[in-house]
Amino acid sequence: MKTQQAMTQPVMVNGLDVQAAFDTIDAIKADPGLARFQFRAANTWISGGTNRSTIRDFYGAGREDDSREEPFEFMNGEPPVLLGDNEGANPVEFLLHAMAGCATTTLVLHAAARGITIRHLSTKLEGEIDMRGMLGLDESVSPGYERIRILMKIEADCSDEMLEDLLDVARTQSPVCNTVCRPVPVVIERAA
Amino acid sequence: MKTQQAMTQPVMVNGLDVQAAFDTIDAIKADPGLARFQFRAANTWISGGTNRSTIRDFYGAGREDDSREEPFEFMNGEPPVLLGDNEGANPVEFLLHAMAGCATTTLVLHAAARGITIRHLSTKLEGEIDMRGMLGLDESVSPGYERIRILMKIEADCSDEMLEDLLDVARTQSPVCNTVCRPVPVVIERAA
């Protein structure tokens, strides 16, 4: 009876249902098309450096997702030194938030799959940028970040070597970090 | 008297103070170091695919910014199909929000500098991703976005040719789009 009860309760590591994760991996191995996702956002300009995004639907695991009753909404803004009034964080800051979250979730998931319990994980990010690029004042200056540094504080029930390996997984397998690290085609098309 | 009054009022185009923008450009031309910015984020893991970022201070225009009394806070989460409970948008979705905002603000700023009034600007973004990369199931699959498409609807008081040129500026000079388009070094270091 005790065994039966144990078998029906999910095994949670780092807040993740490990069996569900392995079931997902098995399903993808059997049908790689299930791994194809399309994420989406819609954004409307308001004024100056202020604009608002809504995020809700996406395609993944072979179907349109319908799990979100309401869309998420996020406002971009700019600080006064960049001609705004702090109506929101600015886009290059949101990019750091995305990187932090993605590195963290990727690491936590891979740790769970290896049975490693994470006790603490926090990051600080710094990104260097030269605004002459965006302003078009110097063609030799890239408009984007020159480099991004993620300082990660982590405590886990594993050896230092295993921790270094997990940091490597976060760096190489995090979708957002990988999107930043390598050249990804961006196409802007004009809607009719 | 009327002329005097007009001269003391800022000339706003697209919600931006154009004179302030040109003053900034002149200041940067005189001292390129003013264009150097460092943006920052701090993130703490909560559980599973849930983590929270705070964003407040940054360095730019030769000083530490102190314009934000409170930090911005954003929560990353995951949908059920990715083992979460929609605690927030997920990191790859936040990346699309950052791209939308950055392309929009870059276009609006450059339009203002050219005296072009934007009447409407909205974008829809789609990003394709194959989760086998993040899961480490196939080394030939990149963990990040394969490509990102920005569909932009724009109405402005200018010729079609000028509009195409503005779209090109958004694509090439937006800091977030440029960060995604080209390989940017990402370093993850372990904090003591």
C-alpha cells in the first residue's frame, strides 16, 4: 500500500516533476516534431520610447497551446537619460531578464534530470553597450551588446565538478543565451 | 512674444523631445565616452521554471543613474507543457518582447530625428525553436531560436521609400535585434 501510494505521487526535484520530464523526452524521441515550438508576441507603440507587448498563445508539442486564459502584458519604457520617464524597464534590460531566467531554468532542469538538488541559485548580469551604434554615429560600433556577463551564485548537493558541468550546460544549452551567442536571422517585414 | 513662447517649448515629434535628442548626439560627438552604458539585472530562482528579476540601476552618460526610486520586477514562468503553471511569460517570450520594443523605439527615434511623424506602429513576432537543442537530445540542433520574424504595421507621414529605410534602421540599428543577429560573447562565472 505504501509502495502504491509512493508510485502515484510525482517525484519532485527542484520543484520539477522528474517523471513528467522524462516522459516528455521519451515522447520527443519517438516523434521529434513534438519538440517544435513557435513563440509569439504582439506589440503596440504608445509614444516615444513607450510600447506594450501582449504574450499569450504559442504552438508546441504538436498543438496550439490554450493554457493561458489572459495574456501577459509588459511595458517597455526608457529612463530620462534616454528621453523617457521610466514607464517600464527598457528593451535591453528585458533581454538581460530573459537571459537570467533562461540560464536559470535550463540549469535547474538539467540538475533535476541528474537527481541534483539545487539549494540556491541567483544571478547578476551586466551588459556593455555603446549607444553610438544605435544612433548611427560610428559604423565601427555595433548597436547591440558588446558582451554580457552572468555571475551565478549556486549551492547544490553535488561536487564542484558537477556544478561546473551544470554551468556549462546553462551557457551552451539555454535557448536565450544560445540565441545571443550565435548569429540568428532576424527578418523585419512590412505588414499590408 | 509668440515666437519667444514657441522657442521655450520643446519640439515634440513622436512623443520625443527632438532638441534633447540632438543635444545628446552633440554631447556624445564631443565626448564619445558618454555613449558607454552598462545595463544590469539581478535574478533569484524560486522553484522549477519560476524565477524573479529585479532591474533598477545602470551606468550611462558618464554616471550611475539614480532616476528609479523602485526596481522593476519581472517573473519568469513556464506553461504546463513545459512543466510549469504559467507563473509568468517564459524567457524566450520575454526575448521577443525585448526585440519588439527595441525595433519600435529605434525606428520611432530615427523617424523623429528625420522629422517624420509616425501615426501607427505595431508588430507581431514569431520565433521558431526546436526543444531538442535545449534538452541535449540532438547535437545538430541549436538550443536557441532558429529565426525570428517581425511583422511590422506602420503608418507615417512620409514616402514608401523613407518607410523602407526606417524599417532597415530598425533591423540594423536596434540594440536587441543586433544582439540577436550577430554572435555576442556570453560569459557565465561562478560567484564565490
